[in-house]
Amino acid sequence: MRVFHVLWAGQAVSLIGSSVTSFGVGIWVYAQTGSPTAFTLLILAATLPGIVLLPIAGALVDRWDRRRAMLLSDAGTATVTLLALVLLTTGAFAIWQLYVLAVFLSVFKAVQWPAFSALVAEIVPREHLGRANGRVGLAEALGEVLGALIAGSLYTVLDLRGLLLVDVVTFTAALGTMLWSLRRMPPAAGAPETGTGQAPLSGELGAGWRYIRARPGLSGLLTFFAVHNFGMQLVIVLVPPLVLTLSGPTAYGVVEAVGWAGMVIGGGIVSLTREPRRRVRAILTVGAVQAVLVAAMGVTHAVWAAAAGMFGILAGYAVTNAVTATLWQLKTPLEVQGRVFAVRRMLAWSAQPLAYGVAGPFAQYAAAPLVDPGGPLAGSLGRLTGPGTAGGIALVFLAAAPLLLGIVVASALRPRLRLLEAELPDVPKAGAGPAPADAADAPVQPVASAQPSAV
């Protein structure tokens, strides 16, 4: 646990810097364009490449020392951020360059997440997995809260260049703790030996999918998250444009901080208490509550409602992500966790790029005209949403709420998913990481405002 806590602390500091940059980039892009479409497409560029490459990254993580894989990811991310700082300082920074840099960040993050998830299961005793995963979520939430407060108060003083410099400095914490761990941990237990006996990489790419497909409960859980994440990302990706339209950067910073404070509180509770005994039920319950919150945000569409809604939604994510991580770690042998976890994230996040691609254009060009004066819905739903860009975004929220509630109900009616924990036994302790005596966590999202999702 000592090694885990040192790595956790380094990642937590790095997450603060990444949150500062994400916040600043989001404001910069929206200020330059005034377009929700440009904002959401940037997030698409920062997400889609990593999702596509996850199976390859997962197979490589199972072949490499996971600490070195994380070191590679952290170093690559720091290099990309430094390059953005240089371009901005020299006056050569343009929006199209930001899209290209976002693609590279997405690639490095594709390596980081399966490596860190498998590393937690490798170094943390089984009885502490729930608390460890809760602390990983807590670190992410603290990073976002502090990052939003720092960036919101300093953006007008330091502008984007100063925020990027803060990010570069904080990356040294993650790199330093990772280098420290390399000298204090034995060779990675989950990495296979290199040499002629190692299976070809091409033959391992499908191993994660075959493992999941053979277990209907796990595949059903991924179906739930794919649909749920699509509906949630339609909402979450439009919260910054909504708040910036209704108010400005200061209010946006407050909403971000309040929302991530919910994840801090949720992560703190999970990290200090026992996880729910029935994890699948907890996941579905949180999903239902989030659907209700989305509907309330659509009806009210005010800054305070966005802050309150995001507080509840992210608090729910803290519970869901910790519970889900523990569930997968207990049901997956250590030697294939990199591949399985990569496929798990790819499938769970498979609909997110679609949400990012359609949310902005749909709100701006389809939903807003429907509720504008003279529009078909102006006299009905338009009275709830109001007109303009804010009204179009609120209408998207109202459309997402039934989808979110529907996938919860459909998943609860699937016996294989509902009975997953009883029907699928835990892997033997020897394959799930070290344990005391004789037996044997969510990385940062890329640029343009972190978009939390369940996995």
C-alpha cells in the first residue's frame, strides 16, 4: 500500500495540472469560436483515437512492465503539453493545431488507463481494492475541483499560456513518483516473459473480447455502460457551452468546482467505507438517479441547476467507477487484465465519440430552432427550455433523460446482468494480485474539459 499511495499522490498532483489545462483550453476554444460544435468536436478529437487504439494498448500493457507503460504515457503527455506551450508562446498557436495535439494526447491516454488499472490490482491486496479504487476516483475529483478553482481565478491573469505552464510543472510529480516506484517494486508480476515463447501480438488482440463475450453478465454490463455513457455525454459535453452562454468563465469555474466536489465527497465516502455488497444493483440505482437529475437540469436550465445537477451526477460516478473497477478486478485474471480492461473501456465508451460528434450540431442547428419563437415546439417544450442556444441545449437534456432511464430498466430486466455477481465467481486470489501473509485505479481525460464517464 505504501507504493500505491506514493503513485496515487503523484498522479493526483498531475491531475490538478491537467484539469487546469482542460479548463483553460475549453474557455479559449469557445472564446475563439463561440460555437458549441467547435467545442464538442475538440473533445471528439481528444477521445476517439484513444478509444480505437485501446485493444492494441491493452495487449501491449500485458506484455510490458505496467509501471514503464505509465511512465511512457506521462512523459508523452508532458511533451505534447510542452509543445502546445511553445506554439502559444511563439504566436503560432491555431485551433487546428489544438485538434492535432488532442489526438496525440488521446493516444498516450490509451496506454495509461489499462496500465494503471492493472497495476492497482497488481500491487494492492485484494481486501483493499475497493478503498484503493475509491481513492483513485477521489484523486481525479480533487484534481478537477482544484483545477477548476485555480484556472477560473487565474485565466484572466495568466491566460492559456500560464495554465499550460502549470500543467507542465505538475507532470514532474507523476514522473518522479513513477521513477521512485521502479526502484522499489519487484518486476511486474503480470507481465509475461519476453522471448520466443511469447505469443504474437496479433493473436492477443482479440483475447480481451473473447474473455468478455464468454461471460454474458460482463458483456451485458458493457452494453449498459455504452448506452448510458452516450446519453450522459450528450449532457455533460454541453454543460460548459450552456454555462458560458448563460453567464461567463467565472460561473463556469464555479459549476466545474461544485460538480467535481460531488465526486470528491462520493470518492471520499467510497474510499473510507465498505463498498455496496450488491455492486450491480448500486450501478443501476446510480444510473436511475442520474437520469432524474438530467431531466431536472433540462427543465430548469439555469447556472445553479447545472451546478447542482453536476454535483449529483459526479457523486454518482465516484460510486459507480469504484464499484465497477473492483467488480472487474475480481472477475478477471491478472495476466489478461490489460487486454480485458482495454476492450472493456473501448466498448463502454464506444458511443461517446458519436455523442461528442452530434451533441453540439444537434443543439445548435436542430434543437434551438425547434424552441425559438415560431418554432414547432416554442409553445410547448419551448416554454420550459426558453429560446436560443441555451434552450436548444436544455432540449437535448430533456431528450437524454428518457434514454438514460430506459437503459436502466432494460438492464435490470436482464437476468445474466442482474445475477452477475452470483453466477460468475471471483478469480483465485493468486491471480488477482498480492495479499497479506501467504496469499496473494480513472486517469485523466484529455484536453477541452474533462468529461467523466463510467467504465
